Amino acid sequence: MTFDARTIAKDFPILSRTIRDGKRLVYLDSGATSQKPNVVIDAESDFYRLHNAAVHRGAHQLAEEATDAYEGARSIVANFLNADIDEVVFTKSATESLNLIAYAMGNAQIGNRFHLNAGDSIVVTEMEHHANLIPWQQLAARTGATLKWFTVTAEGRLDLSNLDSLVDASTKVVALTHQSNVLGTINPLEDITRRAHEVGAVVVLDACQSVPHMPTDVKALDIDFLAFSGHKAVGPTGVGIFWGRADLLAELPPFLTGGSMIENVTMESATWAPAPRKFEAGVPNMAQAVGLGAALTYLTAMGMDNIHQHEMSLTKYLLEGLSVITDLRIIGPKTTDLRGGVVSFTLGDIHPHDLGQYLDSQGIAVRTGHHCAWPLTRKLGVPATTRASVYLYNTTDDLDALISGVQGAQKYFGR
Amino acid sequence: MQLDNLYQEVILDHYKNPQHKKLNATYDAQVHHINPSCGDEITLNVTLDGDLVKDVSWDGMGCSISQASVSILTDLLIGKNLDQAQVVADSFMHLMQSKGTEKGDEELLEDAVALAGVSQYPARIKCALLGWMAFKDASVQALAKQG
């Protein structure tokens, strides 16, 4: 099958609606959330329509079907990541996944490898989304551990020159993003994981912007934990993934406790079920997990390599198209070298909100603001940017619309 | 186009030539407000003389709506007493919540009626209110200082 974004777009019903008085919808905000193909919408609604029951409970056929569908989705996620099935934990979001590990580490008692105290350090980066920064700030505050970070260069790359001193014997965890949601920068992981493992630290990867867009192999990446969200990967909202290496999940204490996650309970105490159930207290977001399974099956059918190549060619086209616009400044790498399809920019004195509003009037959906990475945008001296992000259903027509929209905004606000 | 309801000439003028956008060194109260959803920030100083709004000065960064709105506020409220300022602020707040159904009282709101179009864009109402919230906060603090 050849990869054709125009054909793919037909699978996404929302992309054929019009916007702002009959304009064609040009959706360039997939970095915030992706649109959903019919197969995902159907999978989620079919679960409710035909199979709905509480998973892992109940002595009836519906409970069996629901459990099969839910565990089937887990198996799809595991294959998608080249992980083992018991390493895949369903959460409600990537944000919850990252909070899960941060809180779980905070629950670790002395003697547990995840236990933190005042002598320990947590290493993050300046380009983290708030969801992979604040949980670690909070963990540091609760345990007395020190929070440190890699800085970001003017080109929007991580400065790894102090890797060996920043990640040292005190480091218990290195948490970083695979791809910046502002800059599009893809972080090279090899040196970081090598150094982290050398000092006995674990590596937590925020893969929200990478897993939906490129092939991911958690074993090859040599990381320890990974988080991503379903809704950025053409899946439903309300479902995220927390992946961890089996031996580490076995030692990591739980975060949320309650039903389903136990092995035995008395009035005084409880013991835990093995992972992944140890981390899935309560009736999970079943229909959403099943929808995510359908989403990853869909992406696999389209081919993750194809999707990545398509986005790389769109990104190149967009970077070149934007580079000729006067006063336009790309915030982040200017080539497609180690970079994904998220392109942030500023436009002279035109504030991103005003630009975004103008683009919206033309049917073009972009994101504006600090993109939940306020320390990064402050560091780069741009309190807000306009961000276009592409996905498998975007075409060069969409990018042409954006480029002429930006030029139109210059005329409009220059009056 | 509908966008012109939002970006009236008056707004772009205030954005390009903001009034009282230079913090006065002396003041009774200074506040710093942030719009956490977009990162717009404002620092605003208020000086009272009894219940008279003697001076309002500010600095900040943000979109044309937030910047024009605070610029218009300074023109409107300096020289009014706090009761009159409250009447203006209430009227402006009401206009912002009108979802495009009202044009605003031009006699009372003057240039601020140019912001009426904002009420049709729910995501932008906070932009228009940033400076007004800062003024409310600062004037309460300044008044409290008088004892």
C-alpha cells in the first residue's frame, strides 16, 4: 500500500467539516491532540454498545468479552512498543503516568532502590512539558532530594557537555522528553542512558510527541520507563500508557491503591498484585483502552516508518516555506536533523494569540502560548510562540494554507 | 469579516501606542498578574488621592487585546473616583460576558466599547480582563493602605 495522506484524511470524519463560515478545516494542532479515525470512534462506541462490563470481574460473558478486549489492547500496545505485555500499564493520561512514577518513588521505603532522600538528585531538562517537570519538583520537595537540569542551547538542543557531572552517583532518576513539544527537537538518548545506568539511575522518557510519530522500540532505546498519551496517537482521550521494565515494575511501589490492584487484603493491611495490575486500581477506562488498541492497529497498518517519513517531508517543506517570510523566526532547529513535525515560531511584533486568531478566521487551527513549557519559552526569551504540528493526515496544501495565512496576518495587522 | 469585530482600529491603535505604559516610580500599590493559560503578564501601579484614582501606570506583555484593554483602562479610570471606576469596571465586565449581544455604553466605556467583539470569542475574554483584574486588586490594596 502506498502512503497517501489525502486518502488517509478521509478516515478522519472531522477533517471534512468546515470551520468559521464554510472554510476548509486545516488542522495543524496534532501536537496538542490528534484527530480520530472512524475505526477508533467505532471501537470505543462498539465497546459500550456490545461488550461493556467491568473487566477482571464478574462471572458472565460480557465480563469475559470486556476483559478480552481490554487485555487485547494491552497486547497491541506491547507489540507497538516492542515491550512485554505485563510491562504495559493503562493510566488515564501521560500526565498520570508521569505522576504515577514520581509518586510511586515517593512511596518507596528505605532499602527499596527507588527510595529518595536528601542526598539524592533528580535530573530533568529545561525543555520539559510541565507534566514532566512539576511531578519531579514535587517529589524533590517531599523527599529533600535535589532537582537538577540540563540546559537548552540557543539552537534548541540539550547542552550535554556537563552530562558526567550533572548525572552523578547521587542521581536516582533522569527524566526527559524524547521530543520537545515546543521546539520539535528530538533528544539523542544513547549517552544519557549510558551515563544514567553507569551511576545506577533510571531513565524516564516522556514520549508523548515521539511514540505517535515514529517507530518506537523500548528495548533498543535502553530506557527504563516511558509515558505517552492515547489522544495524541489518534486514540481516545482518557487513556495513557505507563511502560516500565519488568524487573523495575516489580520493585516499584504502587501509586493509587484500591480495587483490582491487590493480592490479599485484611483489615490491617494489603499485598499487591503483580504488575501491571498493581498500578491499575479501580475499574479502568476500558472503552478508551480498547480505542487506543484500535488506534495503534490503525497506525501500524499505515506504517510508522511511512508516517515518520511523511512528517519529515512535511516538516522540511514547512521550514523552507516559513523561512522566506520576513520577521518570522523559527524557535527550534531549522533543519529536519533530529527534529520532529512540531514547528514553533514568532512573527515580528504580532503576538501569537493575534496570529492564531487570524489563522483561525481562515480555518487554520494552530496552538499559541507557552505550550505548557513555560520555563523553556522564558529561557528562550519568547513568552509565547505560534506552533504548527503535523500528522499523517496533513498535506502540503495544509502547509501552503498556513504559509499564506501567516502572510495574510502580516497584512491584516500591519494596516 | 467577523474578525474585524474583534480587531477594531481603536484596538490596534492602542496596541501600537499604549497609554501610560511606563511604570511610575511612586505608587500606593503594585500588583503583578499573569494569565496562566497563555503567559500574558502585567505589572500595574495605582496611586490614589483619597478616593480619587490619581494615577495608573503599567508594563506588560501580551496580545493586542490584553494590551489595548489595559491602555484603554488607564485613559478611562485616571481622574475618576473609585465609585465611578467601579461602575465603569462593572459595565465592562458585563459587556465581556454578553456573548456578542451588547454593544456597550459608549458614554460610560468610551474606547472600551471597541472591545465588545471580544465577548464573541470565549478564549479571549480573559485577555481583555487581565488589566481590569489587576486594577481591581491594586485599588483594593491601595485603599487598604489608607487605613
